[in-house]
Amino acid sequence: MPTNEKEYNGNLFDQLSVVERIERAAKSGNMDNVIAEIEILKMEINRKLYQKPPLSE
């Protein structure tokens, strides 16, 4: 469990990196359903990452 916002954000950036790598691979194989699911995952991660107000407030 992350102990502070910086660590939590680092975890989210790592998740986003993994999703982006999978997305790149899926696009090269023309997998539209996988790409759509990945877009949903990216939105969920970004929603947590850029939440208002930040956790530190």
C-alpha cells in the first residue's frame, strides 16, 4: 500500500506504461476490441492520477 501521494502516483504511472505497451502491441495486430478495453483502462488510471482535489490536500 502506498504511503504517500508521490508513491501512489508512481504506481499509477507504472500501470499506465504497461497499458500503453499492450496497446501498441494490440494496434499492430488490429485488435479493435482489445484497444477499446485498453482505452477504458487508461481513462480509469488517469481519473485516479489527476483527481481533484489531490490526495495531499
